[in-house]
Amino acid sequence: MRLSKSKGFNLVELMVAMVAGLLLVAAASALFASILKANKTAMQVSRLNQELQSITDMMARDIQRAGYDASAATNTLLYNPTSGSSTTLFPFAFKSADDLESNCIRVRYDDNENGALDNTSAAGETRRYKYNSAEKVIRLAKGDEGEADCADVPEKGEKISTDDTIAISALSFSMISGSVSTGVRTIRLNISGNDIKSPALGLTLQRDIRLRNDGFLP
């Protein structure tokens, strides 16, 4: 009885197979790493967008409340934003000459609905949002410390942006030209931010905010 000789792979074939296997593993690893990187980038962009949207919403809500007065029935059409004059100065009036700067806005509204501007409590009825370029954060100061205008020491107030996650690279406020003549002025807010760990990831948001409680002499 004759036994047939079994033949296997020779050395060259084994080496070719090993190289092919290594190439396949490398391709799979590269694809996996690429997917992980894409997921990480997507999460960072989503978090950045969420942070900026949250900050924008917070500022927009206060800006929309600017000028609210529980006693508005007797205090409407009192402030003239062009001349700055008033028959009886409306304490919650938004005065763009004093309350609006390129990176700062100050608003007042009757939070406790007593018809008087109250800044004695911790949650004062004057709110000031200001960008600190050195810290790359936005700060909210509550109450009025007698400032003539929005310009103030930028370190005042609490941070409303998480400086361990995102860096605010720019914040600007501007009055939209032509909105005064409509009777309801509109503030344009622009905010830009970057991810702390990946500074190349940046996002800019813009929102137009109407001063819903505006009341002034045309």
C-alpha cells in the first residue's frame, strides 16, 4: 500500500499569506481608528454647538425681557432712544448709548413686578453680559454698582461659559440699522467659540433679538 505525500505551503506562500493578513489587519485598524476619530469629532462639535446655543438662549431671554415693567400701562412711550430725553425717565429703558457696546450689553427688567428698579437683592434687576477676551469667557453681573455705561472691569460677575470645555473666541452686540424706525429695536448677537482640546473645531452663531418691551417716543 502506497501512501500519498501531503504537501503544505512553502515558505514563500506562508510569507505572502502573513503579509496579506497583516495588511488586512492594518486596514481594519485604520478604519476603526478613523471611525473613532469621526465619532469623537462629531461629539465635540455637538457639545460645542450645545454650549453656544445654551449661552445664546440665556442672553437672548434676558435681552427680550429688557424694558419689562409691571406698571407699563402708565409708563409707555416715555423714552426717546435717539435724543435720550424722557418725560418721566423709564427706569427699565434700554439706552443703547450706555447699555450697548461691541462686546457688552446691559438690560433691566421688572423681575419682581413691583414697578421699581430693584438692585438690592442678589438677583438684581440689572443684568450685564460682557466678554472677557483674556479669559475667553462670558461673565454675567447682576445688580447695578453705579456704572455710567456698560464698560466695566471684565472680571466682574459669574462665568456663564464652561472654560474647561470651550473657549469663547468672540462676542459682539450691535443694533440693527433701521430697526429704530419700526418702533421695536433689534439687537444682533454674534458669538464664536472653539473646543478647548481641539482648537481647530470652531463654531459661530448669529441671532437677531427684538426688544419686545420697547416703548419710546418716535
